[in-house]
Amino acid sequence: MLYAAGSLRPAFEQLLPAFTQKTGHEIRTTFGPAGLLRERIERGERADIFASANMAHPERLFAQGLFEQPACFARNRICVLARRELGLTSANLLEILLDPQIKLGTSTPEADPSGDYALAVFARAEAVRPGAEAILTAKARHLVGGRQPLALPEGRAAGEWLIATGQADIFLSYWTSAQQSAGNAAVEIIKLPAELSIVAEYGLSMAAQAVPATSVLARHIMSDEGQRILQDRGFDAARTP
């Protein structure tokens, strides 16, 4: 059983069938916010391998003796998805984020690493403009990644849909997730300026009592083929194939 962060679904839906075809091992999957998945494992749910959107959650399971030492297997970036008419650029991003009229959406901190990375962006903003961290933290709406799943229309990306429905003007997103909206003329994807930039490190860990095929899957994810699939889906690989 593989528990994996929801942002990995598109890549793993390509990677896992290739693994099954090569090895004959069928993998059952559960996708969701990594923090909530970690809590389920702590409560006793069985997962043989855990692919988290941060290193902190698998490291906590390692500290408890439930999982082995995690390894970074992919990297992602935090970016901004915004209503196009805002005229957002990397240069004016912080000014517009601080505008009290602008609705800012993020994922849910602690439950979903994307929300924690958003808080890290706000902390970096403090160094650029004193007082920014408190303003951004207070105004951020935690719209996804919580205990109540967002009911999305089929085929719609979360950030894009939240902007289209007026729940957010700007949404802090993983780069890989934002790419799902690249063809939507109503939104644009903006990279964070260097002073606000955050790299998300994804951690892979096997259960202390994992079934034998688990190590084969872990090697496949870290293999040249697995890393290429992750890169094709917008991730920065943990190693060069």
C-alpha cells in the first residue's frame, strides 16, 4: 500500500503502471494531504511506503520507529496562480499580495505541506517588508488540503476553480499543480521572486515492517525511469538520471 501526497497523483498514475508492467507487482494507492496521511498512519493504518510532499512528516514517522529514514526523491516549487486581470508580475507580487482587497488562498498548514510552504513564503516576505508576515498570515484563506475535502467539479484544478468562483484572487500553489491550468486564459502562473522563493523537498520512506515488494518500488521511483517521469510532470528530480 502506497500513501502519497495528492500533488504526486499525475506523476504516480504514470509511474505505477510502468512499475507493474515491469515487475508484475500491483500497487494499491491512497492520495491525500501528506499531514493527514501521516496522522492516519500514526493511528494504525497500514502503509508500506509513504511519499510525502515534505521531509518533516516521514521524518516524524522515522523518529517514532514506524518507518525507515526518509530520502528526498523529488523537488517542487511554490508559485502563484492569479486572475490575469490583476497584472501580476514577480516584481509587483508582494505589493499586490498585501493589498487588503485581494483575496489570498492557500492550502491548510499542518494538514497539507503546501500550506506550510505558504507560511514559509510569508516569513520570507517579512525580510523584504517588515510586518508583511503577520498581514499575509492573517489574510490567507485555507481553502484546500483540510479535513473536509474540497468538492471540485470533475477535471478542474483546485486553484483555477477557486479563482473562477471568486473564492480567491491569488492562490499559492505547487508549480506542478499550477501547470494543469496553463491553458486557461483567465489565469496566469507567476514564479516567485528569488527573495520569496521556496523549494519543496519530497520525502520517501518505507515502513519498518513493509512487504518485500516495497523496496523494489522505492528503487523504481528513484531509478532513471522514475526520475524522468517525475521531471516530465514538472518536478525537479532528486538526482540526475
